[in-house]
Amino acid sequence: MSDYYTQIKGIWEELDNMVDLPKVSVANEEIANFLRAFGKMQEEQKLFQFLNGLDDVYKAQRSQILIMNPLPSVEVACSILQQEELQREVLEDEQFVHESSALYGRSLEAVSSPGVENRCSHCGNKGHVKEKCWQILGYPRWHPRSKKFPQVKPSKDNAKGSRGRSAAHVESASFTSTEGGLSLTSQQVEQLLKLLPQSTRASTETEDDDLEQSFAGNVYCSCASIKTSDWILDTGATDHMTPVYKNLVQAKECIDSVHINLPDGSSAHITHKGQVHLANHLVLQNTLCVPSFRFNLLSISKLTEDNHCIVLFYPKFCLIQDCVTGKLKGLGRQQGGLYYLVNADVGTSDARFSAMPLHVTAALDKMVSSAASLVNNFHPSGDQVTSSESCVLHQHSSYSLWHYRLGHAPVSKLKYIVDVPSDTSDSVCVACPMEKMFRLPFYQSCIATTSIFELVHVDIWGPYRVPTHENCRFFLTLVDDFSRATWTYLLQCKSQAVNVLKQFYAYIHTQFGKHLKAIRSDNALEFTEGSCNEFFAANGIVHQRSCVDRPQQNGIIERKHRHILEIARALRFQAALPIHFWGDCVMTATHIINRLPTPVLRHKTPYEVLLNKIPDF
């Protein structure tokens, strides 16, 4: 289908290049309407040409596309036909081989030779053999010809014969499947015979078609080569199941006698329930331990609900993505008609190469980026939902859906729209806080030292518009990283910062017997040029500088400035002091902060951590 679309699209492009249309110099409403009608007509002609070139096997799909209103584009029609082509390839190319026969139904059609047409030798009709002809056995009661050809009540010998025919069917199934690549041992044949329903109605009205219908729901797992460590992705399973108790974490024993129904119609005992931690960081909640079951089943419904993810199935592999971020959380490989989970970290190359071929791995990133839009635009009927159709669907939708449609409008505006439901209980929007973020959050500042004066944070605040009594417009703040003790010095100009640092270095050496090891500051010139660098080099002090325009990297001193100014303003407002006393308020605020408990120090004061004694209030 893709080759046919590529060829016909190339022909259309060549025809468009050959057509020389006149150029429109003046655009008005009539010309615009004409161009739209002309473009629509060309698209319809291309659609008709595309559909006329299809084979008769797509006759039903062609009729469905032509009755759509409005008619879809050629791209949409091609995608619909590609899906149909893929389904046919999966159904037609499925053959019984030893490792691909994990699940199969026990019916005569499953073991009949391909290409052999059944024809009744009694009535000449197709689809059945003489042994099952209704003209011999009698028509069912619901059939119009049941009075003319009544049912034959089987005797005990006939009942035994029916059971013998069932056994013969199994033997022929084993022989026919062997020719197709499946080899069944005698033990497997015995298991198949045990699964056949026992006929308890031999003395009543029983017919072969009723017996055959009782076989239709039985499914048997015959792929014995599957490892117990492999997990099968099952869309029909209601719970995760594993036969290995060691796979469970925080396992709890089931006190009551709890059973689960298996696909073959029997029930199995559940011994434990717990969690399973996979290598790709997925967690399987409430996994059932069923020792009599031989396979690890992963329920898709439970996986998507517990891990908040989506599963996208492709012909050769499947992807597990996070619902919010779209991040790839897991991979699966298709083998023998089943999807097996790749139990490895998705970040490693081994996980990707074990799940899919090399050319598929190269296009994985592109497919992941387009997978979310493919799911959002997919309609259950097989058509893609257009923008005009999406506004009509779900007229009585939830508040969250209306919130998404209207550009994440707030509740204060949506409550005045009549069509929007008033119930906001399900409105948990992740995109709303994300849209207000103008940058990613920085790491939180924490204590990274083991003793005092290993690291000191330095910064200058100012200039302020009103000088103090001493004509100071700046103040220099130093914060010890370990004790969070703070020192503040008023400055008349920034050039005095170097002399203050030298005085502070002599102060800690004399009073505490410590040497300053490192200083962290921004890229201010008073700390990076001249005598300041010479002072750092002479005393072996490491100067750590933050990146340009990134004050968050020096966040401890920046937040300390804000804390000091908040307390200083409160003191000045409370005392009704003139503005030129702001320097005294800053010094007083620093004195108070050093004697206040802080959660960073486990509710101790910087004074206590620095001097090893409780401050005297």
C-alpha cells in the first residue's frame, strides 16, 4: 500500500509541474472562494483516482471511505488502508511453529490443511463434511427444516463414537500440525484430551455442532519454551500473574482460599500477592502468585493505571510511555504473535537492540515524538478525527475536557459558561502550573561543609538612594556555610570590599584559630580583579564564582540579603525612624538573625553552632 501511494503521488506531482496556471495578482473574496473550491475538487479527484487503482480485496474498505461525509483526504484514506493491510498480514501470515504457538483454539478448522476446501459428499455443499451433514444428523430445532429432517437421538454407542471422533480429531491435529512445524509429545496430547469436555448428555438431545461450540472457548498454552523470567504483555488479563514466588516484593500470603479463572476454563489457587520491581523501573502492583500457572502475564490495564502510562503497539515492537512527559519507560518485542517485555533499562543500547532491529532503533526517537499525536487523533472507527469533528464529540463532557479545549482557562471564567459542567472535582491539571514556569527550578541549597569557615559566601548590596549618617550606600554580607553565621559591613563604595575581606580574614584567624579555605561570590569586578585576587593567591584561598546571570547559584547569600532587608524594614516601620537610619536597621537585623533558630541547623541558632553556647537574650 505504501509503495502504491508513493508511485501515484509521484505521478500527481509530475502532472502538477506540467500544468501552468495563471498567476492571481489581485485577491478578493470571490477569488479565494474559487481557489478553495478548486483545491477541494482536485483533492476529491485524487481520492477517486487512488481508490480506483485498488485491488478488489479492498472493495469493502473502498465503499466505507466513499460513504464518509465529508470525504477524507488521500492521506487519511491511505492510513485506513494501511491499517487494514497490516491486520491482514498478521492474520494470514500466522503459522503454527513450535515457538509461535503459545495460544490456539482447539477446533477442526485450526488443524485443517491450508488450501484444502471441505465439501460434503452427501449434499454437495461446502463448509462441512459428510459426518457433520445436517441432512443426515438432523437440523437443529431453530432451523426452518428441522421438521422435515428431525434430529437423530444418539445412542450410547453413538455417544462413545462421538468421543472416539474427538480423540481421532486430536490425533489428526497432532499429525497435521507436525507437518506445519509443530511437534506435540504424547504428554501434550494427553493434556489436550483431558481438556476435552466430557459428554454427560449422551442420553438427551445432543449434536456435534453443540459439542463443537463447547470447544470454542477453551484455550491452551502449549509453548513450553518460554522462560519464567519473560513477561507477556496481555491486553485481556485483569491482573498481573507470576508462578515464581521470588519475583514478589513485600509478599502477603492469601489467608482465604482465593482462585482465579484461567483461559482454559479451569481455576488455579492464588498463594501470595505482592509487588514486582522490573529492571526498567516499572513497578507491578498487586501481582498474583499462581504456582500452577507457567507464565508471567503483565496486565496492560493494570500497568497503565498504576504507572500512569500508555502502551503503543507496532508490528514488531511496542512502547511504554509516560502520560504526562512522554518519556520512554519500557520496550516490548513481538515474537510469535505475542509481545514480550524487555526487562532491561531502556536507557541502555542492549534493551533497544534486543527489542527491535537496527533500522527500527534509528527511527525510534522520531516515532516516540509522533506517537502521542497519533493516539490523540485516532478514532475507534478507524478514521482520524479532524478538528471540526472533535468539537462535536462528547457534548456532555467533563470539566477537565472543557478546561483543555478552552486553552486551560481558569475556573473564574469557565463558571460563567453554561455548557461547561460546574463539577470541578476531577480537575487536576498538570499543564497549568507548568505554563507559568519561565525556567526550570534550581537545586536547593544545603550545607556542603563539615566545619566552620571552610566556605564563606560573599556579596555586596547597593547602592541605596539615601546614604546613612556615615555616607554609606552599600553593605557587604558574609555568610559561613556550616554555621550560617552572618557578618555585615557598611561601605561607602565598592572598592572598600577588599580591605573588609582582609580584616575579616585576620578576625577569624585570631578569634577562632581558623583559616578561610574558600570564598564564593558572583562575577563582580571588586572580587575578580586587582588586589583581591592577589590576596586570595597569597593566603591560599580558593575563589568560587557563579555563572554569568545566574544568581541562583549563589542563592544562600541572595536569600540572606532578602531576609536582612525584610527585618530591617520591619524595625524601621515599627520605630518610625527616618530613612537615613537604614544602615543601623541592617546591622540590628543581622544581630537578631544570628540569634534566631533556623530549620537548616535543626532549629539551632547560628550563634550556638559557631560559639558552642546558647545566646543570652
